[in-house]
Amino acid sequence: DGGITQSPKYLFRKEGQNVTLSCEQNLNHDAMYWYRQDPGQGLRLIYYSQIVNDFQKGDIAEGYSVSREKKESFPLTVTSAQKNPTAFYLCASGGLTVGNEQFFGPGTRLTVL
Amino acid sequence: AQSVTQLDSQVPVFEEAPVELRCNYSSSVSVYLFWYVQYPNQGLQLLLKYLSGSTLVKGINGFEAEFNKSQTSFHLRKPSVHISDTAEYFCAVMGANAGNNRKLIWGLGTSLAVNP
């Protein structure tokens, strides 16, 4: 089945530790996105990438880093510089034709203790 | 630049009643419009989208939305809701201009609670 996988579903880390969230897609999409979701704040864009080895900051990139070494993969690292990392993280992918929708993974809930 | 306002943060409704979730947008260019649904602790799923053509768009699970350019609205409707429709609903907009970076601009969401 084609789709987007995110792992793990739940992640617990101690304060001050970096953590990497996985996102893989087999939809052959060029674009991939990372969002952060907090209650009542909707979806906020962290980073996005439209081509391998290139990515752009979204609205809340501080404290996060990404890489795009393969078309299928777009991992997100939450660094110790992110002041409030506890949140639900969603990965999405989509085509580059204007009007194409984004397809979402199941999300990773990160809790920093 | 675009912006999206979902006019209701919470909508309670009884089962089998009709429902309307309201979405207004602002943009200096033509737009494409989307409605997504999110069930608890899950990712988002596309309900429907408007790109062009007929202003009445039908989606999955019996939902439909109407694009109103003069009122810059894209309200979501369902004539009879089920308990299983309880979820968070998001409206999103994308600029239709050629230089667009394919980003979606999101509303804050409307929580639909269907009660028996």
C-alpha cells in the first residue's frame, strides 16, 4: 500500500536530549513537510522540502533541523535548543503541481520529561 | 499572502442533525481550497478540495462544500451527521499563482462533537 509512515508513534525524551523523528513515503512525491500541532493552534509549518538535498524553513524552524538525502525520507531532529518540544508532529507529502493536496502520516507524539 | 479563519472553534450537534462548519479566507490572488478531517491521535485526511469549475464540491463521508468567491468563503456541510463524524476539521488555502511555493495555509480548526 502507498502511504506515509512515521515512527515511533509515541516518543519520550529527557530535557536536553536531541531526538529524531522518522518520516518515509512511497507515493513518489517530490515535496515533503513537517508540521507541529498543539491544542488550539492548528498546524504550524516547521520545514519543507521540494527536492532532494534542498529544504526551506517554515514558520517555526528554530530548534529544529531536517535533511533530505533521499526522495522518500525526510527526518526531523528536535534539538535541545527547542524550548517547548512536547507536541504532536505530523509529516506530509505532496506533488508539485499547484493544487495538489498534501497526504499525511499518522503522527508522532513527543513528550519531553 | 493568504489567511484562513474558521469561525467556530467548537460545534456541538445532535446525531442526524445537519451541520455547517464555516471557513473564510483572504487572498490577493486566486486560491485553491481544502477541507481535512483529523480523528483523535491520527493524521489528517482530505475530505474535499476546490480547484476550479463547479462551486459545489462533494467529498467523502457525505460532506460537501460551496465556494463563494464574493464572500470569500468555503463552508463545509453535511445534511445528517453520525457519531463517527466527531473529529477536528481543518480548512486550508493555497495560492493559485504560478510562483506559489505549494504551501498550505491552515485555519485553527473546528472541533465537531456529535452527541446521541
